[in-house]
Amino acid sequence: MDAADWDRKYEGRELVYGEAPNATLVEVATTLKRGRALDLASGQGRNAIWLATRGWTVDAVDFSSVALTKASRVAASAPRSVRERLTWVHADVTQLSTEPNYDLVLMFYLHLPPDERRTAVSTAVSALKPDGILMILGHHTANIESGIGGPQEAEILYTPEDLASDIGSRLTVLTAENRYRDVTGGTAIDALLLASRSPLGSKRDRG
Ligand SMILES: C[S@@+](CC[C@H](N)C(=O)[O-])C[C@H]1O[C@@H](n2cnc3c(N)ncnc32)[C@H](O)[C@@H]1O
């Protein structure tokens, strides 16, 4: 789907993915010291806004202007201090150049053909500070056969091993595993990768 397709999808409904943050993000981010985060393919901002309410400063990037308009509308009801920590960036993540400024980089449910996915992963890797954490979550390839929902084109789905292979030796893998989500009608299967540049992995235990 290109940006126009996503704009149409977001125009149809108020909040396609709801307002609540992703549960795996909540689980992981609550173990991290807050800092600066980059949310690649941020959609309508559910994760970026939640991070900002927890004190993170967040740059949220998406190529759908409709999604970003809705995200800033949702954020408008947040306290001013939260809004001031959020920056909405209209850009294609496969053409983004980033500086290594971020403590946490998210890429959630971004499903692209493998070459483009690898480009986006490289962008994410290059945005990390030396001890930053990369968190990628998306619909698992096995979701077509054994799960529920999500895109039904195998080419744009992935496994944790695909993601680990995408980052190669640039980062240390902290977690590469399947995640299971109870949804209406069954259980969805996700692929999760957590990785860090630092071999010790991080700020995760520093509170
Ligand atoms: C399934 S939604 C996920 C949104 C958000 N990460 C979440 O979990 O709620 C996928 C998002 O990726 C965005 N997207 C797809 N390809 C993109 C690209 N090349 N550059 C920037 N955004 C992209 C779409 O506009 C859409 O908002």
C-alpha cells in the first residue's frame, strides 16, 4: 500500500488501531529509562502518545498525512508538556536519513517488501544512540496459516529470524521471539525483535 492507500484507509474510520498503546511496548518500555524515541510508521500515534505521556520525547514518522493529522488531534487533549514532547514527521521511512540520537527506536506493524524492509531496518539501526534499543514488532509469517488478521501476503510478513538477519552484526539481539495476542476470533501471532548496539544490552535493568 502506498501513502494514498493509507490515507484512504485512515479517512474511513476515526482510529483504525485504537488509542491504547501496544501491550508489548508497554511491557518493554516500562523497563527502560525514559529518553528520546523514534517511532517509524507511527500511524495515528497510539504508541508515540503513550511514550510522551511517560516522559519520553518522541519523533513520530509516517507517510500518511491523514494519520498524522489524526494523531495530533488525539494528542491535542493531552497536557501541554506532553504535546511539547511530540513531533509529527511526514516522511517515507525508506527515504529518511537519521542521526544516532535515539534511546529507543520502534518499528511496529510496518509491512514492506523485503528490500524496502531492510532499508527501513537500516534507517532504524542508524538512528540508535550507542546504547539505544531497537524494537520491531509485526505480523508473523505464520499468522496467515495459524493466526488471525493482518496482511495475507506472505512476502511482506516476517519472522524474528528475518529481522535478526536484517540487522546482521550491527546490533546484539536481546530478544527474537514469537508473541501471541488474543484478539476477537482467535490468537494473532507477532514477530518481536529487541536489539541493542551495546553487547550488555542496555538500559533495560537500570529502571
Ligand atoms: C499497520 S499501520 C501501524 C501503525 C502504528 N505503528 C501502530 O502500531 O499503530 C502501518 C503504518 O505504516 C505506515 N507506512 C507504510 N509504509 C510507510 C513508509 N514507507 N514510510 C512511512 N510510513 C509508512 C502507514 O501509513 C501506516 O500508518
